[in-house]
Amino acid sequence: MPATAQPHESRRRRRRSVLLAAATVVTAGALAAAALPGSANADADASRHGHGHGRYQDVQLLSFNDLHGNLEPPAGSSGRVTEVQPDGTTKTVDAGGVEYLATHLREARKGNRYSVTAAGGDMVGASPLLSGLFHDEPTIEALNKLDLDVTSVGNHEFDEGAKELARLQKGGCHPTEGCYTDKRFKGADFPYLAANVLDEKTRKPILEPYWVWKKNGVKVGFIGVTLEGTPDIVTAEGVKGLSFKDEAETINKYAEVLQRQGVKSIVALIHEGGFPASASYNYDCDAPGAGDGVSGPIVDIAKTVTPQVDALVTGHTHSAYVCTIPDPAGNPRMVTSAASFGRLYTDTTLTYDRRTGDIARTSVKSANHVVTRDVPKAPDMTRLIDKWGTLAAPIGNRPVGHVSADISRDGTESPLGDLIADAQLAYGRTQDPETDLALMNPGGIRAPLTYASSGAEGDGVVTYAEGFTVQPFANTVNLKDYTGAQLVQVLKEQVSGPNEAAPKILQVSSGLTYTLDLTKSGADRVVTDSIRLDGAPVDPAATYRVASNSFLAGGGDGFPTLNEGANELVGADDLAALEQYLTANSSATDPIEPPAADRITVVR
């Protein structure tokens, strides 16, 4: 049976020993209250006794999501958040870094005897070299030190398959690379929850579906799920032998199980999310009405998850929001997401009613807070980073190229997307001179290339570690033949089928141009007559040799036509292709300039 747990005695001792005496560091964020119809007597009782005495007990829920192994402060735009000011203007704030996240969380816990920390998945995977080089063992060690209590799985927890995920949970040295230090990897102190991920043979969850936090008679259950569409965005090998079930149906199933066990207070950890109306982390999501400021898959999920669930911690979209969305009974319910890369954390107060064992949703409040870098670094995290950094340095510090300025991954078509596509086209032509073009999925570009030095290498120098952070997946660059008609269909799949609601615009190599008309709908948003290769219209009957990474070539990210190509040639690692391109086309005196990102004409 899934475990129920008292907070570990050793964990409580560790918290007391490492709490820092820093000044209060939380940044004021959006504060929302999910006001539900409640009895006058209950409200009066709460007023008389307060929250922490008698009938009512406040439980602090700290949460974050989509860390992706970002132990060091993320670079460039990946390490900033936008904050709306009282006068309506906005500013950006540098954020993130596990040394600072630890300080903020430890400070937030002070004075809160009933505090639990949870996460919404993608703690690992697509990680920078400091963690990714060691199969994310450093991140699991960091999360243990952060006193993370529980997390759901995300899609990236399956990048290396279910066996590797089980190793991260249970411990043990890597099956091929062995132990990285003189100590055996002990695995996660916290449970990974995977309620909707089933073994196809046993039809049972591959990990625990739920977990119960207990303290002095207070019980809060956590159910963890990842998005049902995980197989569409993970390599086939990573999800081999697994099936992924509907998120809401699974949560509702296990909410009934918890209710039968006497657990009435329930939080769902859902690795699926929404898209906020504002880029500012502290915007008012409920203006003008509950949930009006967020759209996307999480809205339908939230409206379907049983009212027995009291709050939803979400993720996947790397967005920031604190919203109330009506449950199936029409009552507002808190739904939160804390962006990504450890830049934010969410502080939610759940008021536990000891009489009913449930959360008094009249009192639920929540806010996102910035993980600022103006606080003391947590010494234990600094030691952890130094330990793994020393092991990674001989590989990571090697220069591979030079840039003249930041090369951003932002925008429908990004300068970095163009650069990577050009690199894959150049690599493809070394394997087959007849290669015509290259396509790159935007989700595979994990960070910008920044001009400022990340270490001692000097400004403008691109190190192997920085390249690894951009492309950490170890995909290969594959070549396939497609007809012109298939190529047009691939471009239309960017904005139709599974990608219609949230388009995935492929980054294209030099020579391929077309118009994307966002005033239209579905596949019509790609203007067929505008598609040109080296200035000539694409011939539906002609054959084109296309380079793409192995994930895309296998039909990933909702591009089934890419899986239909012929005459496949499997090449080298995509990071090696980028490295070769940077080395061949840049130097200290002649660095690469950011591409103009003018290959796709966007009509809005």
C-alpha cells in the first residue's frame, strides 16, 4: 500500500540545524483567496480560535515545479522573472539557483510548525551539464537537502526510461557508468508519485500513486500525475512498456481511495499546466473573474477534478500563476504554478478543520514569491555544487566557440533556433551533400547562449557546458527523405492536430521561408503558396533530404509525418553538431552574430 508518513525525525533535526538567520526575503506577489460558502458558525469559530489553536490549524504548503536540474542560477532570460509594480509598470528580477532557493524555503518555513513542501514534476531531465552529466544524481541530492517531501513525476522524468526513474527513487549506482563518487547514490528521500503511469503488463502504477503527510492528527493526502500526452513528447524508448491515463479520472479515483482511508484533505500534484494572460508572475489571475487570467489544458482538468480535492499544484508550461478555477460543484479552488528552473516558489496556506478533517476553503490563500539572489547562499548547497562542479569541470570548461552577443531562444522564430537548425543542416551535408534543409523543435532548446561569462572562460566564449545546457537530450541528427507534399504537411502540423491549441513552431535552417498567418485557424495558418526553399516554391512531387533530431524524426511533438520519411541515416549527437558548427564558424576575433530570425514571416 502507498505509504503514509510522519515528517522524518532526522529531517526535522536537519531543518533546525540549517535554518539561516537571514532577513525576510520573500517578494510580495499575487494574493488570492478561494472564498467558498461556509457556515456562519464555522466562520465564528475560526475567528474566536485563530488558525493554529482549537478547531483550525493552518498548514503551510510550499511548492515549485519544473526545476530541470538547474542547480546553478540559470543564465539570461531563463534566470529572470517579470514583476508588475504597484503603478502598473513592470521590471525584471534575476532569480533562481538552488543556493538561493534553499535559503528562501528555509526562511519561509520559520514559524510554521505545520509545513510541507511539494513539487509538480520535471525535477530532473533536460538539465544543465552540472546535473545532466551525472544522470541527475546531483539534483536528487539537492532536493533531499531542500527537504522536499513529495513530488509528482513529469514527462522529463521518463527521458531515460522507467528503470532509471526507479533508480533515482531507490538509489544505486548507474548501470553503465557506475558510481561517480566514493559513496553509493542513495536515491530520493521523498516519494515520486505516478498515479496515472501504469506498467502495461501489470496494469498497476509504476510508483506510488499517493502519499499522506501527517502531524499531530492533521492529515493531507497528495496524488501525483503527469500529463496523459507524455508519450507524444518523450522518446519511444523512454516510455516503452508504459501507459498513461487521463489525469482527472486518475485523480478522482485515488481521491475516493483516500476518502475511504479517512483522509479528507487532498492536494493534486499535476504535471500539466496553463497559459497565463500576463508574463508577470504576480498578476491578478482572477481579474475580472475566477480563472479568467489563465487558459490551456489545466482549466478543463481543474473543472473535472472532484471537489474532494482542495488544491492543485501544476507545472509543465513553465508559467507562473495563482488562480482560482471553479470545481465541478462551481466552487472556486486554488490552482498554482511557480514558473520553472527554481525562479519562484509558491506559499499556500491550507486551513485544516480538525472537526471535519477537511480543508476550510473559505481560508485558502496563496502567492508566488521570487527566489531572489540578494540573500545569503545556503552553505550546504554551495558545497554540493562545488563537489559536482569539480568533477564536471574538465569536460564542461572546454571552449567550443565564440558569440558577439546574447543569442536568444525567445520568439516564434528565435535566433538560437535558426543557429541550431543551420548547425544541423551543415552537419547533415557532411553526411550527405544532398541534404536540403533542417528542422528543430523549439522545446529541445533549453536555454539561451549568453555573451557574459558563466565562469572564468571570458565574455563571448561558449563552453561545452553552455552548449550542453542548450541541447542536453543526447538526440542524434538523422537524415530522411520527404516529398514536397509531406514537407508542407509537416509545416501545417505545427498549428493543427495536437498542436492547434498551443502551436509548436519548428525552427528552420537558412533557405527555407514561409508566412505564418495567425489571424487564421488550424492548418490554414501556414500559407502554402508562401513556402520557398532557396527562393523556389516547394514542389509537391519532388524529394527533399531533411535533417532533424531523432526525437522529431520519430514523430515527436505532434509531427507524425516526420516519422514517415524514407532512407533514414542516423548521425552523431546533436550537441556534437552544434559544437562542430560553432568551432568551424567562429573565433575570438570573428564571433558568431545572432541570426536575424527573419525566415518565418508572422502575420498577427
